[in-house]
Amino acid sequence: MAIGLPVAIMLMFVAVFGGAIQTGTDYVNYVVPGVIITCAGFGSSIIAVSVTQDMVGGLFERLRSMPLLPSSLMIGHVIGGFIRNAIATTVVILVALLIGFQPEAGVVEWLGVLGILSLFMLSLNWLFVVFGLLVKNVETANAITFPMLFLPYVSSAFVPTETMPSWLHTFAENQPMTPLIETLRGLLLGTPIGTNLWLSIAWFGGLLIISFVVATILFKKRKTE
Amino acid sequence: MNDAIISVKDIKKRYGEHIVLDGLSFNVERGSIFALLGENGAGKTTMVRILATLIKADSGSTKIGGYDTESAALSVKKLISLTGQYAAVDGLLTGEENLQMIGRLNHLDNRTVKKRTTELLEQFDLSGAAKKRVATYSGGMRRRLDIAISLFANPEVIFLDEPTTGLDPRSRKNMWDLIRKLANRGVTIFLTTQYLEEADQLADKIAVMNNGKIIETGTSEQLKSIIGKEKLELTFHDQASFDEASKIIAGQLNERERIISVETEGSMENLRLLLNILHENQIESVAMHFRKPTLDDVFLEITGKSTKGVSTND
């Protein structure tokens, strides 16, 4: 699932929609950053469900009655999710290369991609830990992740935002996924980045800090319940 | 009670307006099986969670092995293991992997982890399923794995929160055997249950809990003696004899099953007298047997309410 899905999304966009969408470049080049973050979203969202499952299933209780650092339970989920994301991202890039993706990035740019993606994935993982701690059953955990997974579609991930109606265009231009995607695109393909890098760092750095703090507070609260 | 491994003094806990624990005090002797018996919602699980360092009491003190469960929680965690109401196992991993994970989390070295895993799988009759995903296990197997996991680090105190809830009668009997075996090894077992029979079968000492309070403590025998003597049950084959007998014999009546329960010391004299009375009144169609008081009777007597919600289990 974690591997098959990225590949399926990749192929679907390039082969099915790709021909109809005008982006001024090969669609596969345009769409790679979008597919990466969509798949990272899916990968991270699993965390919400597994955190909830552990809470209601009693595993948290057992682990917490053992001589362990309590927060290691959350950290475990975040790191596990990160590894899942890393694998999915690697697969996306490999498949993209196979079907014609031609990145122009050098070593520095690739390191930049690694850095900004890591920040994005970690912040998303902590956010989903928060969701997992907030809800009381697995079904809700599943449902609560949907809006997040939808965000990339109303950004510049798959189509240029200029093609959207003006109200949606405004939203798409100002939501966090767009600067992230433009940054990735800039790093991978050499398109202009402008302020997008700093905007992305601000958005996802902020999200990381807030999610981490909220998760810690929620965790402590559930502990004393 | 000098060798109390668990000591609980005046524990109180409330959630908002709802008082869950209202001043609980008791001791558990090292190496014994202690049962906290009560209905659903009596506060049993809350007490276990406080002892297992998961939550804090509002007031009072709890000590395990001399360590305070609040201020010395880490030392307590090293002594205990907790098996909750739901089997806390990972369905995506195999039985073997589940055990190994817990072993590593207990900071044991690889060799010890391997050795203990093999031992426990064998001991709990799970060797055949060791490499199968836990999601495919039956309820009884999950519970066995759950207990095996809780034994990994050789704890001194094992908390079993309703260990047989949801198990079929055979698995339940197996679980009882297992718990007895553990106790024989010198492990202290703290058990919660809503089954009177379970406490009766297993526990060295029973605390009966109701509405956040312990209303009675003692051995199974002591609790039963509260109810008094053995009873002789006379079951009448026809309604006429039952009606007739109920006029001349003093005892507890069960109209529906046509039973009269008579208190007796069980002496010859006593019995002869009773039989003579029946004979003189030409009541012959009687079956009789002795019945020792059950914990069911105890519960009824001290809580003064019906056994609704409390099952006698078979």
C-alpha cells in the first residue's frame, strides 16, 4: 500500500491527466513534487490511525507501565512514519525517472530537497500524532485525515493555479502546499523559487513546533485521565 | 502482614463530580493472588491504573515493593507488568516479533531476548503459531501471548485486569490454570474480576468493591462464613408436597424451583429430626443435597442488592 499507491498516483497523473494539462513543460517534470507530497500525506495519515489504535487497544497502557521514556511512544510513530515516507518518496522518484522525469538539480539542490521534504514530513507526522491523540476511535481517526489529504489538489501540485476560478486561485496561492511545491519544483527543475523557500520553512517549521507542543500537552492530559 | 508487596492507603480519585475511588486501603502479601472483585464501573480498573503508574490518585498513597508509585514510578515500573482488558498485542507482527519487541524495549540483550522468546512461546503453547501474524490468532491465543509478553522481564507483580472477560469456558479454565502456575513460581498476582467464581477459585485474598469502596476483605472462606453455615437444600417433586412442607419447615423458600433451604450444622441428630418431620407428614418426594455458601451469596448479603451485572460464570 505504502509503495503501490505512490506508483499508481504517479502513473495515473502522467498517463491519464497528463496529456490534457498544459504546464509549459513535460507533465512528468511538473507533477513529481505534487506526487511526492500527496504520497507523504497518505503515508503520514497512517500515523493518526495507528496512534488511535494503540490508545484504544491498550498497547499504550502496557508500554507506559514499562520503564520507558513516555514520549518515546509518540517519537516511535513519527520516526516510523518518516521511514515509510522516505521509502515512498524514493519509489516515486525512481518511477518518475523511468517514465521520463529529467531533474536538473545538482548536489546542493538535492540536499535542499531532502531538507525541505524532511521538514514537511516531520511536521505532518506530528500533526497526525495530534489527530490520533485527539479522537477516541479508529474510524474518526481515519475520517479526520481526509481534509489534509485533499490540500495538495487545490494547490499548484497538479495544475497551474491560474486555471482555477479566482476565489479558488486565491486560496491555492496562499495555502502552504503551493510554496512547498514551487520550492521543490525550483530545486528540481530550476524554475524561480523567490520567497517560496522561506514561506515553506515558516509554514512547516511553525506547524512542526505547534504540532509538537500540542501533541506533548495532549499526551500528558491523556496520561492523567 | 509484614511482607506486603503492595500497600494502598486511603486512595481517592474523582473525575469531575463522579467519585470513582472513595478511600481505598488494602495490602497484598508477596507471592499471593489478590482479587479485586466488583461489578462493571466499581472502580477496579482505575485502582489498577493507579498502581501501574498510569494515572495519579487525588490523595492517599500507593507503594509497590516499598516504592511510591508516584515519586518512584520508574522503580515501580521495573517490578510490575500490566495486562489490560484488551490484549495489547500488535496484530501486524507475528507472535515471535511481539515478544522480541517487548524484550528489546526492556533493554535486554539480543541473546536473552531470543532465549526468553523461545521459552515463553513454548511455555504458552504458541510455538506452532510463532511465525504467524497475531491478527490470525484466536481470542485465547491472543490472551496467552498477552500474558507471555507481560512475563518477559520477570516481573515481581503482575496486574491482570479482567483476564478472562470475553473468553469461552475452556479458555477460561486454561487461563485459571495458567494463573495458578504463575503464583506457584512466587509471582504476586493482582487480579480484577467481575466473576465471583473466578475470585473464589484463584484468590488467596479477596476484596469486594462496590461504588468506589471496599466493602469486605478476606479469604474466600472468611467471606463465606459471613453468610453463615452450610445449607441443606430440599427439592420437592410436586407442588403439593412443597406447599405442605413450607408450612412445617423453617427455611428459605424458592417457589419457582420448589426448593427449601434449611440451615444445618450437618449433624446426624439434626438431619434425623428433619427427615422425621417430613415422614410424619407423609412428604416423601424429596431430593436433598448440601450446599456450601457461594460468593454469590456473599455478594448479595453485603451489597444488599441483586446480582444484576454480576455473573456467577457458568
